[in-house]
Amino acid sequence: MSLCPLCNGLRKMHLECPKCSSDLEDQGKFMDYADDYSAYMDIDTLKKNDGFPESLQKGQCPHIMKCPKCGHDEVILVQE
């Protein structure tokens, strides 16, 4: 299992909103929003069904980034 630098507070992402140019904010792992219990499940198991077919093999952690100004959100793949 790899270590995600965003999940573990080792790094911050500075991405610009493509719609309004504000800074996007990290909303956490994409898988945490799947259901009430997904935040407590094994990450590698969740990656098998996260909608990103190669996230487990490539060591990527899908994160939701959201713009606080206009509400735009997108998923980015963070290298672990």
C-alpha cells in the first residue's frame, strides 16, 4: 500500500479553478463519498471499484477538488 501525500498532510495541491480562476480546495478522497462506511474501509479494496481502473496499479489516490467561489468540482489523481 502506498502513502497519499494529500491524505496524510505531507503536501498541498495548488490548482486553479478552470471556470473562475479561484484556488480549488481539497475535499478528500473520492471514495469517502461512496457511502456512509467507505471512509472506514481498506483503501486498496475501494480502489478496485472507484471508477478509475488503473488507480490501484499506478498508485494514484483520487481526490475531489472544489471551488469555494463558483462550486465547480473535479477529481484529480494524486500520485502516492
